[in-house]
Amino acid sequence: MIQASGIFKSYGGQVLFEDAGFTVNAGERIGLVGRNGHGKTTLFRMVLGEEHPDAGRISVPDGYTLGHLSQHIGFTSGTVLEEACLGLGRDEDGADETYKAEKILSGLGFSREDFALSPYALSGGYQIRLNLAKVLAGGPNLLLLDEPTNYLDILSIRWLSRFLREWKNELILITHDRRFMDSVTTHTMGIHRARIRKIEGPTERLYGQILLEEAHYEKTRLNDEKRRREIERFINRFRAKATKASAVQSRIKTLEKREQMDELARIDMLDFRFNCAPFAGKKLLEAEGLRFSYSGAALINGAGISIGARDRIAVIGKNGKGKTTLLNMLAGELAPQGGEVRQHQALRLAHFGQTNVDRLDPSKTVEEEILDALPEYSRRTARGICGLMMFEGGLALKKISVLSGGEKSRVLLGKLLASPANLLLLDEPTNHLDMESVEALKEAINSFEGAVVIVTHNEELLNEAAERLVIFDEGKVSVFEGTYAEFLEKKGWSDERQEALFTSAPGGNRTANKKDRKKDLRRQRADVISERSRALGTLQKEITGAEDRITELEGEIAMNTESLIKASENGGWEAIKDLSKSIKDAREEIEALFTRLEELTKEFDLKSGEFDRKMSGI
């Protein structure tokens, strides 16, 4: 168990933590949330002892081991497998545990051929994966993971979520992928206004609780201000009257004792909409027979796609299979070695590419980069876009060289807003954005009136934004006409359809029994369906009852209104009085029912989403 109390930490004039504290209890898997720059990584570093709080203390028990995903590249073993085994010992029976490292490496996307490679022969992304494999294999008491999905593809992320759900020790996880976090964690801990809040349950519950508490605080503050003004008016009015002297003094003492509630500081939120260029045709772009090879190896061979005016297309698959190459060919930034890309003459394209961050000029300011993307010079427009991207006032004059990865991503998004487009090509746009900014991006994509093609490993974004899929799997590129959930249900990933390569059986490797695995998956799905039915059945029954009662009351109002008209014509004043009251009561009940219906529907959608995430993770 880890305990922290009275933590204070600041950098320059920015206070990250003020009298903050938290506890990590045995077996808790905690999702750590908060805006970029609000202290999540700093908190990790303080827990690890790499930094120290200015005040307060963090207590770690003797013998309690900590493991974290290191970005530092430094290997001591000759092969990938030997490096992954560094944290292993032997199991309770003294057997070699190498099979555990093999299982983890396979889950993270390493092939058996990769096991014998030198760690330094790997790409940078796979070297970080090897660091992740080492810390997972070591089985520390507390596992600290800071944005582990940034270096993984969609299949590795799905494997990691299953692995972490079975993690028996403690875990603190930072990720911008809300779906991934909620599928793994038991608790959510938020850094908010320099304090730390922790609750049991998913992120939605924490954010909802914070919103309710701040709404209550603001209502109380406004009432307090109103009362203070009333007291001040009384004092000013009767200060000079001797007969009111004691009452005035009493009010003055009351005012002095009342602690004034400060207005909550505004927290900047990313809030923007992509600017859509008009398009009257049906097809924005068509590609046929696309081929591309690197070093003689075919990366894309015969791919094709047709993009309509309002299409929502996701490009998905493992890393290194050609997703970015395909997007670059569609954008016209890379010429295909075979086939062709035909663009409509009215096409206006905006491209957010993985390498585009590197194209930002480090010597320029945020404002200057936005101005470069504007079709005509307009500093006022540029400043407006800077504000939308949370670079208000003097922040727009920050040099690109001093920006974080997330800030650079926001500059790129701002450049996309600078001129209208009817086709957005977005390659991993959520990398380096915090959870709140990802939500804003999702809303902007959903409200965009043009077409969107997006490369992403974020399954929540896939489920909400994609209606068609371009799939890199089984060594080929195919188009799936349907949503990601439909793809998983009807087809699924080839790697996940195959038998598990390894099990945790002591003494070595053995192939999992395919029939037993299918039976276990059916049982898990049945359990989730049964749990969903129990949890949502009562809510659905109450929702239906409220809707039926509203319909019944509306019918009563219509009948009573007709009767009221007749009573008015006949001068039946008693009837008018009774009918008017009945109509008023019915309308008040309808209003209350609609309020309750809104609460029930929100709760139903929240719980339904939780069960959908559980099902997709099986």
C-alpha cells in the first residue's frame, strides 16, 4: 500500500499540487486522469523517487517493488528474449519462467524470429515495447504505465487490456484512451485544481461527480454573494441611525465572520469545429490498384478505395503494414508505384500526418505557423484559431521549439482549421492529446459535414466515428462495409482467431486447446449478457413507465383542455377552476417526468456503454 499526504509541488509560478493526498490499496488498478501539464507524469516521478515534493510525503513500504515503462533505451542482453527475461526468476516449483516472457513478447507484437534479434536492431517503437515487456514480466508490486498505448498497434492494445485485467498487484495507468482505461481499471484518480480525487469506478463517474460538486459550489457561492450584498445594503442604509446601531454592528460582525467563496478559475478546454468546404458531387476521391514497396518487399499490393462526400472511414491494422503509406498516397504526398488516385476537381483536402509534427518550424511561433496555413494574411483570424487551440493571448507567441508533443498536435489541428476542407485525412491524431482533447476531437469529427479517413488504434474513436473500414490483416488490404463492432463480430482479427501460442503452464510452452478457449469465450459473453440484462432491465422498465405516464398525462391535458373551452363558453366557473388545476398539475408532473427520464436515459446509456466495452474486450 502506498500513502501520500500533504503534497505540495510547484514549478515557477504554477502550482501542480496543494495539500494533495491519495492511497493505493492492495489489488487496486487505478486510472490517473487530468489535463496535460497538470502533474500526472510529475506524480509518477515523485512516487518513483525521481523527484521530491516541496512539502508532504509519499510513503512506500519496505520491500515494495515499483515498475514503470521507461522511455530510456539501454539494453544489456544479446537478444530480445534474453532482455525480456531480465526481471524473471523461477516459479514456486523452481521451473524456468522464460515462457512468461515469450507470451508477453508475442502479445506485444514480436514474432518468434524477433526473439533472437539484438535489441538494438529493433525500431524505436519496438524498443519501447521491449521495455514494456520487461516491466510486465518482472511483476512489480506497483506497475506505473504512462501512455503505454502510444507505441502499440490495435492488436497489441487489445492484448494488453486483457493482460492488465488479470493483473493481481497494484497498477496506476495514464492514457488518453478512455475506453482502454475503463476496461482495465477498478478506480479512477483525478488531478483537479491542484488536488487529487479518487473514486471507485470508471472515468465517467469521477467527471460526473466533479461537475455536480462544482455546480453545487457555484450555486452556493452565488447565494452567498447575494446574502453578502443584502447585509452590506442594510449596513450602508442604517449605519447613521442610532436606533439601528446594535443591528448594524451585528450585521458587520456577521459579514466579518462569513468566509468569502472565491469564484472557480476557468479551466481551458479544447473546443473547435472543422471548417467544411462545399461539395456538390458524390465521390471526392477514388483509388484503384494501388501498389507500393519498400526495399523490394510489397507493402501495399492492389489496394483500392472510393470516398464519398460524407464517408467515415477508418484505416486499421498492425504497425508497419502500410496504413500511413496509404494515407500519404491518398493525400498526393507519395506517388503510388502502381495504380492511380483520382481526385475530384472540387476536392479540398486537409491532412494531419504523423510526420507533419516534424515539419513545424521550431524557430516560428504558434501564431506564425497558423498564419502560414491561411490562404490570405489575417492575424485576427490566426489569433482566433490559436485561442480555439488553447493558445490564448501571449501563449500564441510561444516558439514551436518549446512546445510539448500535445501542444504541437494542437498546432497541427489549428493549421487544419485555417482553410476549409471537404476531406480530412487524419493519421493517429489522438497521440499526445489528453483525454478531454480527444473528446473534443471526436465531437469535431462527428459534426464535420465532409468526409473523414482516419488511421487510429483508439477503439472508442473507431466505434464512434467509423462506418466503413480499410483493414490491413492477413497480409492484404481489404474494405469492410460496416462498423468496427460489426467487423469484430462477423470476422475479427486473424491473430485473435488463431490458437494462443503459449499458456502459463509450468515447465515450458504448450498450445492452448481451441475448443476450451471458444467455450470459455462463450461463457464470458453469456455472463456479460446476463449481467447486462439484470442491470439494464430495471432501468428500461422505469423508462418505459415514465414514457407511458407522459403519454397518458398528455391525453388527459388534451381532454381537459376541450372541457375547459366548453366550461368557459357555458360560464361554469367551478369547472374552470378544477380543470385549470388539473391541467397545471399534469403539466408539472410531465415536467418532472421528463427530468427523471433524462436522468434515467443518461444512466442507461452510461451502463450500456460499460457493458459494450466489456463485450468488445472479450
